[in-house]
Amino acid sequence: MKPLKFTLGLLASLALGACSASDPAGTQPTEPASTLTLRALPVAGESLKPVVINTLKGYLITSEAEGLIWASPEGQQISGFTDHIAQADWRLLPGSDNTIAIAAIDQNTSALHLVTLDTATGEFLLQTSLPSAIADRETLCLSRQDDTLHLFSSDARGLMSHYLLNTGENWQLTPIRQMMVGPDLSSCAVADENNSLLIAEEGTGIWHYSGNAEGENARNLDYFSTGPELESVAALADGRYFVVATDQPFIYERGQRNRQWPLATARELKSVSAAVAGDTLYLGAFDEASGELLAATLNDTAPASKATRKVYTLSADVQTAPVNRYGDAADDPAIWVNRLNPAASLVLGTDKKYGLNVYSLKGEQLQSLPVGRVNNVDVRYQIDTPAGKQDIAVASNRSSQTLSVYYISATGKVTHAGELPTTLSDVYGLCSGVIDGQLHTFINDTDGRYQQYAFTFTGDGPSAELVGEFNLPSQPEGCVVDDAREILYMGEEAAGIWQKALSQPLSAPNLIASVGEEVEADIEGMGIYTLEDKRYLVVSSQGNSRFAVYALDDGNRLLGTFRIGINGARQIDGVSETDGLEVTSTALGPQFPDGLMVVQDGRNVMPTAPQNFKLISGTKLAEFIRQNR
């Protein structure tokens, strides 16, 4: 897990918007802007939000006296939702061409109202309300991520709550996570294309957080202010945003370019909103001094934003119970296939703060073995022992620098068989394979060393003989053995993927894939999935929270990457910063007819909890492969 961090951009002057985290301190906006004339609309309220669905449909107005107002593009009131609304935000309702979802804060009770508006008919409908808890709500904003709506709201304690908005037959807010962002916040907004959550802090500046449900809790300050009182921030989907302060005669634009729009008439702007349609930019504002709602329509000459490549997204079908404590604990899974009853197969998962856990395919924890800081685990089947054929799991144990060995019974009972020493100083990753009928385990050290151990099982228990050693240039972790072809695939965290021919013990490892634009360090877990007699290496790309698939029988070609997003229907969060993974193409009953993929989730949210493992149907993985091979 990465530590919390933030970056401050400091001003040499008192002017708002004089620098950003990427600009030298004191740098002024580089592009001049023409004087901005705002026209007053014949309707009252405290904020004016242009609603653009391909074209300008009208304006959504918040009013502490009247509630929500729907007005025509000319500012004529069409309809209303009676209440006392302090703040509101909107997004197009998924699956609709005209209906928008609105989130609003009740000025009197601090309740959160979720409302729909049919922009064609002007009909408002209250879908649900959420009362305030122990602190008044201060800010509110919506975002659209893929085909789901997300809501952010901060309270007087400085706590920002992130919810998934379920817009089915019965609307619900599902808590995703909470972040401490600080008090005295005036406004928030989200740039949907890059999921950037912008927060205006009075007297300080505009903070940038990740609005992604699986985002890192880090922040940057693009503006820093010692004077102006920042009142409002508005964002466009492409990442540009606009800021106003009551004591500044400008509307500030930041993002692709940095400029300030001087106002033709002296104003005390309390709120700002923005929307764009084609090459037209629509602005809405509220002048606290005059009490007027103001609008402007501008030619949008912003440089074209860099196209955001859509990332293929899968979702998890099951999640395991979380590990016992917060922190970087859960690490690597293995799948034990129950030959007698595949639907009763198991997931073994390491908890490197405690031991080895055993889960059902429903995610229930069935066993927990307190054996120490086990890091990686792997399973092989039908190994010769004095008691007959046994399934064996082996894990790397960082508490004792040992190989931790387990017997797995025919019914799935896992028993600790003992610890076998290694000569490594800091054991890390591990994988196993059956070579010439004998169980072999490959274990690595953080310094790049690999050791190969061959196991024997006698009446005295398991033993392991060191039969090979080699090195990778830097820290490895995940690995997988192709038993039939006697090939070892290994991840070097900062570099890429290596392979080694086990039938040629003296052969050097060969780098077959490097990290790059699609696959980012660290390279972590890996497993081999077989589809239609072709082998595919699935690898966790921890740096960008994605998963890469390589066609091993097609020159190790990278087919592409995917991420694991929210499964709203099953209330399962997405996946981020994955360490270990495992895949199998073996059918595991009717729930997983095309096998299973299991991944560690570095941030377990919705709600926030210790880390766990996510189970993804092999059918989804197979579909990704078919579409990309």
C-alpha cells in the first residue's frame, strides 16, 4: 500500500490561481482572456447550472427559499421542486436520453435528497432521502464512472463520504469509502473523464483527489491562496475547471490552459457552474451583491483533450471475508480444485500479518491457520506420500524464512505439515510445479535470488532438497510453473516477465515482456489460463491496477489489459493495487463453468474494510481473451 501524500503549490503573491503543483511558484496564467459579460436571467436562486445533453436543455437552479427550479435556456421558470436547497449537482441518468439525476442538500435539515428531472416535461420526482448523521453536510457533487453514478458529500467534521448511487427500481446509496479532507469546504466537483475530485477550501485553494472508488487517498493543491475566499468550483468532463471568489473580479479557468476571465461589471460571485456542447461553453453564476443569477455563452476554443482510452472492465462475482486487520495484509491466493465435487473447491489466501486462510467459493472463511507471515502460496495435486496420494500446498513464510507445507484432504481440510528451512535471508514469492513426478517449489528473495527445492515425503514428514539456484536482476515476486512444458514464468517487479526452461537447469532466464504504457510496475501475481487448447498468462499490473493477458502460444503477445470494477448488483467493489492472483480453467460447478480467477484487492471498500480477495468467473476472462486475441 502506498503512503498518504500531498503536494502543495505555494504563491509568491496573493493572487488566486498563481501557481499549480506543476508550475513554478508565482507563475501567472499564460493565456489572456477577453472581458466576460454576464447576462442576468429573470429567475431567482443561489446557483445556476446549465444542463447540456448534446445541446443546452435549460438551467437547474437551487434556491434556499423555493427548492429546485427548472428554467428554459432563456431563464423562464418551467417547473419546481419545493424545498430549501443549499447545493445541488446533476448527471444524466444512465440509460436515459432526457432524465437527469439530481443530488441536493436540504438547507434546513442537511438531509440529502435524490431527485430525477425529466428535462422534456419538467417533471421532478423525489426518489429517496438520506438524513444527516451527527454533522451538517457542507458540499455535494456527482460523478459518472462507466455506467454508474457516484456521489460525494463532505460534512462539518471534514469527512468526505463517497457513495455508489443505485438507480434501479428502489434508489439506494451504498457507502464506498470515507476520506478526511478537512473542514471549511465550500464546494466540490468531479471531472468525469479522469475521475478527478476537486474540493474548494476557503482561504486555501482547490484540492485534487482521486474520485475513483479504488483511488489512492492522496491529494495535490493546484491553487494556493492567502487572501481570496474561494466559494465555488465547477468542472467539465475533460478536466478543465472554473473557480470564483467573492472578492476577485474574475472567473478562473484551469486545466488544459490557465487563464482568468475579467468581468465587464463588478460582481461578487458566490457560485459558478459550467457545461460544454460541441464548441460552445455555457457558464452559470450567482452574484451575491445583486442577488442575480447570471449566464454566459462562449465560443469554446480549448485545445482538444487527449482521448481517454476506454479500459475493458470486468467485475467480481464473489468476495471473501476480509482479513483480520487493516494494513498491507492479504497477498496471494491459490485455488484448490475438489476433484470429487468441483463446486466445493476452495481458495487459499495468505495473510502476511497472521497466516493462511481457507475460503469457500462463496467467500466464507472456513479455516485460519496462524502459522506466521506467509506471503505466497501454491497448490499441486496427487503427490506421493506414505499415506498415499495427497494434495499439497506450499507457502513462503517470512516469519521464519521457511517453506510452509500443508496437506489438503479429499474433503478440503487443510493441515499444517511443518516448516522447511531455506538459505534465503528474506523470502518473498513462491510457486510450485510437478517435474518428473516430483513436487518442486521455486522460492525467491527480495534481492533477486531464486532457489529450487525438490520435496520428498516420508513417515517423518516432508523434507526439501535445494537442487537449483539462479538470479533475476532485481526484486521478483510472483511466478507460475507450466508443469507440462517445464517452463517457469517469473515477474521482476520493476522490469517485466521472465521465463526459464526447467528442462535445461543451466540455462539463463529470458525476458519475454517488459513493463510499458499498458503494463506498469510492479509486476506481481501471475497464473496460466487455458482456453481452447491455448495458454494465456494473466499478470497483475499493480502500478495501474490492471491485469495483463499474454498469449504464450503466440510469441508471448500482449493481448491487452483490463481492470476489475464495481459490481453494483452484488454490492462488490472493484479491485486496486493487486498483489497475487491465481486462475484455473477447470470447471468449478455451475457457478464457474469456465473456471475461476482470484485476485487480491489492495483497497477493500464499499464499505471500507481490511483487504480481501475477489473471485471473477472464468467466463468473463475467456470473453476478454476471445475479443482480443
